[in-house]
Amino acid sequence: MLNRKLQTGYKPSEHFKPGRATGLFFYSYAKVSIGSHSIRMKWYGLVFAAAICFPTFAQNAAAPPVTAAQGLEQLKNRQPQQALATFQQLLQANPNDVALNLYAAGAALDLYQGQLAVQYAEKARQLDTNNWKVHTTLVVAYAIAGRVSERDAEREVLRKFHADPKAQDAMQSNGFLIDMFPVKQYRVEAVEYFQPMGKFHIYYRFLIRNRDGRRVWTISDESNDFDEKSWEQAHAQQATAGERQFQMVGEGTDAHVDYRMFSGKPAYDSVKAQVLQILNAQTAPFPGETQ
């Protein structure tokens, strides 16, 4: 596996660690963050009881209030449904809190509830239009909701942030989480890079995680210069039109698989379709699952 620190804007499941983009997530991941600021709160449960000799009345204990910290802990413990309920309760009292809306969107994304995630992420955008983390959340939300044109519009917004010297978090990021989807027992996190990464020129990377959130395999869409030169000589017209030759490569613990090659332009949806074919054809456990 290539040893690179992936920095994306939003990261699902590992997602709420503040950092440079990478949702999408997170998370891919991947350094990712969500929300405009971190919230640290403590909560205490106070139990009251009153005893009167004649007659005796027992008063119920007061329920402890929920907190954002509690919701984040639930996400950390892979309890997105409980986390979503916590953030929704908090939003009843603070509907205009940007961070809470982003946290709620992140919990909805963990549940693959794209339209609900869009609702909260769009509210956050309404409150803080120039927040890079809002847009890294929106791109994943639109992807899961199947709203392709809006997803692609957010991708362009992220590229503009990346080129803006005033947006330091975005400039220092090399990519962002564009999508998240289930295949069989796996969760797949798709990362798009602003520029092809490394000597192998990786355009997209798909992180395959098991039910515990542990990465067990990676599939990359790459176009290395060595293969590209010979391809360009044989396909001069296509190369002039901006097309390249690509390889779909799988990597894991001490394992490497060359799946297939294709030529053209690296449109995300066509690359995702190939990844789905590869994963659906996979019958044996990935090397990372046997560790």
C-alpha cells in the first residue's frame, strides 16, 4: 500500500476529528472534519428524591440533558442512530447552530440517509456559506441522495476553495470525500483528488472497510507515466483529445492486484461502476480481513 497521508474534507466513521480535508468525509478518507467548531461539554445526572413521613411521595429523578459531546461519543462508538437522535434533540433548542447541523448531517450519512443529510447540510450552508467543511459535507450528502448535478456543482465549489489563498484548510488539502456507499458487508469511501496524486497519478481512491470500520482493501484509479507513454504512441488522436490510459489497482496488506485497464477520461460515475463490478465479483476475503 502506498504510504501517503490522505487529507480530505469529510470522513465518514472516523469523521469528526478536525483537520484538513477529508470528509468526507470524512474521514476518507484521510484527515477530515465536520462542523465549524469543536464542542466540549460535560454533563452530570442529578438525582433528586423527596421523602415525607406522612404521606410519602417519591419524586422521579431528573433526566440528564443530552450534549454534543455525547452525540460525538455515540458516533465514535458506531451508534449513528443514537447520535442522530441526540443531535436532533439539541437542534430543537439551537436550530441555527452550524456545528450541530453538520454533526446531524454526518450521523445521517453514516446511516446512508442522503436526503436527511442534505437537509441539515443545506441548513448549515444557509448559516455559513463560506465554510469549507459545510461544502465537503454537502458533496457527500448529494452523492448519497442521488442528486448528481448538485453533487457536481459542489465539487466545483470545493475546487474553487482549493485555489483560494484565503481558504487555508482547503488549499492544504489534496482531496475530499466524494461518496460513500455499501457493497455486501462493506462500506466504501470514495476519495477524489484535486490533482493526480503521487508517481502513479491516482485520480480516485476507494477505501473498503469492514463492519468494524477497519480498512481491509483499497482500490485506486491511476494513470502512471510509464504505461501512458506507450499508450499515447498507439492512440495519438485520443491522447490529443485529453484521454489517458488508466489502471484499476487493488492494494492491501502485502498484496497487490491489477484488476483492469481502460482508456478515456476519468469520470467519477464510470469509475465507480467499475469498482462496483470488482467488489460484487469478489468472493474470497480481502487480505486485510484475515489479519
